[in-house]
Amino acid sequence: MLLAIVGVAGVALIIGLTLRAPALIVATLVVIVGSIVTSSFFHLSVQTSIRSTLYLVVVTQIAYLVGLAIAVLRHRPGRYRRGR
């Protein structure tokens, strides 16, 4: 589970740095489908499957927002450059 969280966070961070909201929607759907398929492959209970899917979706959203914030701060012009 930890490897899945780190992997999803890394991909979402890269999406936040480079792409925008439509890519996040697709990534979230891929995470949901992948989590359900993996849970059924390993015969996990429904409660465990729902909990792990929810964790992965929340991590995806948070990592995307962090990546987006970094991208905005990186491309923002300096405060004191306008008057010079």
C-alpha cells in the first residue's frame, strides 16, 4: 500500500507541475479502476477495497494541488520587477 501511495503521489505531482484539470480527472479514474482491479485480484474485502481506493484518491488530489502550487509559484513574476 505504501508503494502505491508513493507512486500515485509522484504521478499526481508531475501532473500538477505540467498538466491541468482534465488530466487530473483521467488520473483519478485510472486510480479508481486500478485500485478496484487490484483489490479484486488479491481478493480483498469490500471494506478494505473502498478504504484503499479512498486513500489513493485523496493522495492523488493533494499531490496534484501541491504540484499545481509549485508550478504557479515557479511561473509567477517577481514582485519588484514591474517598476524597473
